[in-house]
Amino acid sequence: MVAGCRTSGVLTASAIIARHQCKLISIHACELAGAAAMIKVYDGISPSGVEIARMVIPAVDSVEFDMHGVIAKNGLYFEKVSGDMAVSIEFQ
């Protein structure tokens, strides 16, 4: 059986991804403007939660983090810190 997961869809701004306990599977990010970008993902529904991932995406590059099912007890929040990027977050 293949385990499936949900996706945030493509994000270009900070957003609540989930309001419930879930597993963070992966993060995909693509820089769009020719300058480095930074994102953060939190266990919670705001940037006051516990930071569980931080990515710096080099100019004109794509990055993937495999998070191996990290449990986010209080939901998932995506924060666009700097730059212009397209990001998707996969979770269960």
C-alpha cells in the first residue's frame, strides 16, 4: 500500500497549513527572483510556535527537505521571511 499525504498547494506568502496535530513529510521551495530567500516552518498556527525547519534558498535554485514525518503537535505554520519563492509543504 502506498502512503499518501496532503499538500499545502503552492504558497507565496505566510500561511497556516494545518490547525491539528500532523506529520511534516517534506518541504519543496523554488526561488523566483534571482536573490536568496528564507522560509521557516513552525509547530503551531503562528510564528510564536516552535521552529521546526528553516531553509535558505539560493538564487535561481530549488531545494527539498525530507522531514521524515516530524510530528507537529500544534499544527503547521509557514513563514515567508525574505525573498520571492514558491513553496509547497506535504504533511499527513
